[in-house]
Amino acid sequence: MDGLVHTIQFVFGIFGNAASLFLFLVPTYTFKRIIKNKSTEQFSGIPYVMAFLNCLLSAWYGLPFITSNNILVATINEAGAAIELIYVLIFSIYVPNIKQKRKILAIFVLFLVAFASAAVMSVLIFHGKNRKLFCGMLASIFSIVMYASPLSIIRLVIRTKSVEYMPFFLSLAVVISCTSWFIYAMLGMDPFIGISTGIGLVLGVVQLILYFIYRDNRTSTTGDE
């Protein structure tokens, strides 16, 4: 029975990898627009910086000397970190406001230092279950923060009654990815992955609901994307 559960978990892990890769690649459409217009317009760079840190922490949590049987978590988040790094660099180049550019780069450097500090602490100070607990809590907390970062966009959608700056496929990818990883976590009895993806799933559904409510109110600039 345990072998069957492990097999099913592995299958959902594969689904989670595919869905997460799709999630990581969805913003390429947004960045194509940014590069074309040479401006980030009203797009927010915070979600990409948060996603970068989340990928680093989740990849670290999935490594064999932190947790067992979570190598699928590590591999997809390593790829995600590389992709998100590219997004952050592009965003910092085309953000028109110097103050915003400095803010994005400052947060990026701060997160790099925070991750490096956490990684060193987990190796030198914590061991066994305490190491898993420490890394799991960090990964879970920042995953929740990452999933909550689009709340600023949600407020913009409600205020402007337009979904121009909330891409549909990005919200859909969040729902698909979180659903796959939530089931993966439940089968593996992993509360750290389960709680964060569960919250991400709820917020993703909220974004989809808002999209269908306001999708007919997209401004004319959307047609030029």
C-alpha cells in the first residue's frame, strides 16, 4: 500500500513539475510586451523577486540532506530560480522609475543575503528533524508570501475594474500548479508544502473569479500586446 501511495505521489510530483514549469514560463508573454514597449508600465516586479527567493528556499528544502523523497521539489525549483532571475534582471532594466529600480534591486540583494544566511544556518546549527523543520518553515512562509504578492494586482483589478495587468494564464497556472503540489503534499504527509500550496490555490481561484468578472473591461492597449 505504501508503495502504491508513493507511486501516486510521484505521478502528482511529475504533474506538479510540468505545471510549475508552465507557471514559470507564462510571464514570458508579459516580458515580451515589456521589452517591446521598453517599459514595465504598471506591472509589478515584486512577484518575480518573491518567486526567486521562494524557488531558492524550496529547492534547498527538497535536497536529500534536508528531506527525503522530495528531489522533484528541488529540481523544478532550481529551474524556476534560474528563470525568475532572468525576469528580475529584465524588469530592472526596463522599469522607468529610478526609485522603483533601486527598490527592486535592493529587495533582490536582501533576499540573496537572507537565503545564503538561512542555508548556512541550516547546515551549521540545525540537524535531523530540526533542520527539516527550520527549512520547511522558511520555505512555507515565503511560499505563502509569494502567493500573496499578487494581492496588489488584485486590488488594482478591483479598483480599475480591468484585468489588463493580471494575465489569465498566469492565474490559471497558479491554480493547476498548486492543485498538483497540494495533492503531492497530502500523499507525502508534508505540511510545509501542503499549507503553502493550499493558500496559493485559494488565492489563484480568487484571481480567476475576478478575471471572469472583469474580463470584458480590458482596455484597448491589451489588443496591442
